[in-house]
Amino acid sequence: MSAELIDGKAIAASLRSRLAEAVSSLQAAHGRAPALAVVLVGDDPASQVYVRNKARQTEEVGMRSIEHRLDDDTPQDVLVNLVQTLNADPLIDGILVQLPLPDHLDEAAVIEQIDPSKDVDGLTEASAGRLVLDKPGLRPCTPTGCVILAREVLGDLTGKSCVIVGRSILVGKPAAFLFLEQNCTVTIAHSRTQGLPALCREADILVAAVGRPMMVKGDWIKPGACVIDVGINRIDAPERGEGKTRLVGDVDFDAGKDVAGAITPVPGGVGPMTIACLLRNTVLSACAREGWSVPEGV
């Protein structure tokens, strides 16, 4: 393997360590720690794991974690009322509604009820607008994590060519604006882009966020490029036994690692950064709402 392995677990742990110091200083200076409220509707097993991990990591850095678990058949108005109650609570700094919601609920309408100043997932229209307009605000967690990983490897990203394969509103589009903020030259591509392999080979930073297992081949990668693989796909793994599966990214890792200069693994790359950036957003939200100075290292 010629590529440097970008250890998202270690980088996320370093960020959480800095956040713990920041939370401690805020508690000492202002008498309270930031607080994150997570709302989970239903009993989706994956969502339960995500929420449990978020709560544990929130408490590990010294912040308050508040969980609201609602039944699968919770009506829209009950969920909206809960979000509005959290909006009005001055001691809640971040609100996260765990997605996906049950089919009978309107996800977009629920998300839009979140106060943008507490929108630590960066999903409201107001948050998206502030990103596009280059105004201060809370940025989506996974794209922010991608930028942090790239900077960890390359340092200053000014002038780098960045190709993002994927145009979703959750990752691809916000990632484009975040890399633009770093003075990159950004191209958004997708599965229907003509000449996609050749375009990818021009990228100093290649972000794969298209949602197709191992779509990006090794010969799509510019030698020495920094490859950030956002994809997480479960595929059959008959070599492990009947009925077994394994997780892979949107990049053919085995081929890509012999070409790239640095590459994220799946799992263990972008994933750990998402929760760490969620905690970071909660600290930033508390500071902005309360008029506190942002501690060093956040």
C-alpha cells in the first residue's frame, strides 16, 4: 500500500479531546456546559445505535445530552410541538432530529421547525442559505468532516483542485461550498457526468459521495491525490461465509490505495468525524447564542 491511511478515528478523537477542554473552560467561565437534544422517533435499529453513540460522546466531552424517544406512531403535530419546545428552552444549544423518520412523518417540514441557531446538523433552509451566501452559521457535519480530513493531510488547501462525485443536499452540494471556502477550485460531478473517470483524474482532492459501492476505480484517481470516501455500503461477502456481508465505500479501496497519496478507509474514515463535528457545532452554537468567546482549538 503506497497511500497514507487517513485515520478518521484518531483525528475525531483529537477533535473531541480539544472539545472536552473547551467545554471545561466554558463550564468554569459561565457556569454551564453546552447541551445537545436528540429526538428519536420509532425503533429503527441503526438509528438507535447512532443516537446511543451520540449521547455517549456528548457526555464524554462534558456536555449535557438530552434524549427524547417517541413511539413509531407519533403524530406530526406532537413531534413539531416537541421541536418548538426545545427551540424555546434557553438551556438547549443544539437540536438533532434523527433521520430517517417513520414514513407517515414529513421530514422536511419537521427539520424546518428547528431554530437555525440550534440546527447543529446544518439541514434547515436557513443554514443552507447562510452557507451559500458565505455567512456565518452552522455547517453540515459530514461535509465539514471531509474538509477537516483533507486539511489534516494537505494543510492549506488553497488552489487545490477538488472533484466531488455526488450532488446530494446532505453531502455533495454543501461539501462543494465548504471546499470553496478553503479556496479550492471545485467541480461537482455525478453518476451521469460525461467523461467522469478523466475528470476524477484531475483532482488533487477527490471526494466520493455518490452512494454506489466501489464505483470509483483505482485508475480514476490521480497519482498522489487525497481521496475522501464518504460512501458506506453493505454488500454480500460470500468469502466470509453464507449470508455474510461487509461494508465498503464508494471507492474501490484495494485498487485506490496503490494510486492515491492518502485515502480514508471505510469504516473508520469519514464516519467518526460526523459525530465529532456535531459536538463541535453544539459548542459553536452555545457560544454564538450566549455571546461567549469560542475557546481555542474548537
